[in-house]
Amino acid sequence: MGQVVSQSELIQHRGEWNRHRRGVVCVTGCFDLLHPGHIRLLEQARALGDVLVVAVQSDASVRASANQKARSQQRPKRHTPPRPITPAAERAEILAALASVDYVIEFDDPSLRELLARLRPDVVVRGAAAGAEKTISSDDKALEAIGCKVVRVPLEPGYSTARLVERIAELHA
């Protein structure tokens, strides 16, 4: 079973992993309403190294991302509950209970680049929509500049937290 730790504790562990030549893989995300797509992504990430670290987006960061996304969409949207539904501390605890996960930390979106620069994982895994596996973002380039390999794992078709939230909203409409 994994552990929920602070960023500073994680960085201390990183020194030990370096000494023992343990490959570190990091996955970042919201992980609200865990579903099989999340599980499969984490299992694939785990297969890429010795230690799997999951960085969970803070509640404030998720809300800010949701607000930004809503402003960019011009079509009217059905009423859905505000995100995240599950608080960050609970999401972290659930993720730490998964066999594939070694460590879980919480991050605020603006500090993610700084965190990854301090942690310097060997691999950063990102979920990718079908056909976008080879897309290279400016974040990817920044990670590669500090020595991280970026791996895009295709998302599992049919699984999404947004779809789960919509189904729940429809059931209660």
C-alpha cells in the first residue's frame, strides 16, 4: 500500500531512490471519481519504473481549471455539480490504497512545474486522447529539458469522470 506524503518528504525519498538507481515515474491529474480508465493508466505507468508517484491536483486548482474550461466553451451546458466532487485528501487516500501506487502528493497547478523540476522523475506519464499520443506540448519540452522522458498513454475508450458526473446528474434530474 502506498503513502500520502508532503512534497518535501517526497523530495527526500528521491535522493534515496537515486542512490539505489530506482526509476521514478510520475503521473499527475485530478483523479476525481476513480474509474477503470484511471486504474489502467496507473498500471501502465507503474510498468515504466520502480516507483510510481501520483501527484493529485488540489481542490482549488481543479475548480480553477473547471472554470477556465467552462468559459472557453460557448455552448450551453447541462447543470452538473461543481468539481471536484471528492476532496483532494480523500482522492489521495484512495489512490495510495492502489497496489500500483507507491506515493501520492497534492499539488497546486502553478507549482507543478516547480515540483517536477525538484522531483526530476525519470518518466512523466500523461493520458492522451486517441491520436494525440505523439503530440508534444511546451510542458513536455520543458520536462525533457530537465531530463524527464514524457510518455503519453492512450486514454481508455468509454471511461471519463465527466461522463460519470453527467450520468449521475441525469439520474437525479
